[in-house]
Amino acid sequence: MPSIRLTRPTLEVIKVLLASTPDTPAWGLKICDEADLGSGTVYPILDRLEEHGWITSHKESGPHPGRPPRRYYELTAAGRAQAVESLAAREARRTRRWGLAGGVA
């Protein structure tokens, strides 16, 4: 799977996607709200994640009076595995950095 640059905003988007379930799917503005990021940041991240095969998306079906249909996003199996691995590796690096520096308890 192609690598993707995991910036802090990208990691925040990934965390929202990891927390979503079929009962609580993630859509654009929900991701913006939960990641505390603007749409000008979130939508390009979602586009990159989809281009790299980390996520898939589909438009909402059924009635949605008064608003456009939502586009739902979900991690692919490979994307979920890569996301979990990337977050774990990042946490391990942070732990080592703080552990070696004496960290604050």
C-alpha cells in the first residue's frame, strides 16, 4: 500500500474514522467537527486517503430533505490495518522520546 504523510490533521481524521461504526458512520462535516478541523483541511485529507486506498466513500441513499446527501467514509481493511499500525508506531516514538528525555510524570 502506498505510504501517506501522517500529519497531525491527518492523524486526527484517521482517529475519527477508526472510531466510526456502521451504526455511527463518518461523513464530512461530522469528521470536521470531531477532528476540530476545517473543511478546507479535512476534505483534501479524505481525498488523499481515498487515492491511497485507505478509505472508501459512498453517497447517502434515501430521503434527505433540506440538505444535500451525505458522503460517508470508511476505512478499508488494509487502510484500517495501516492506520492502527501507524498510530501505534507514532505512539511508540513519542514514548521513547519522552522516556529517553526523562519525561514529566
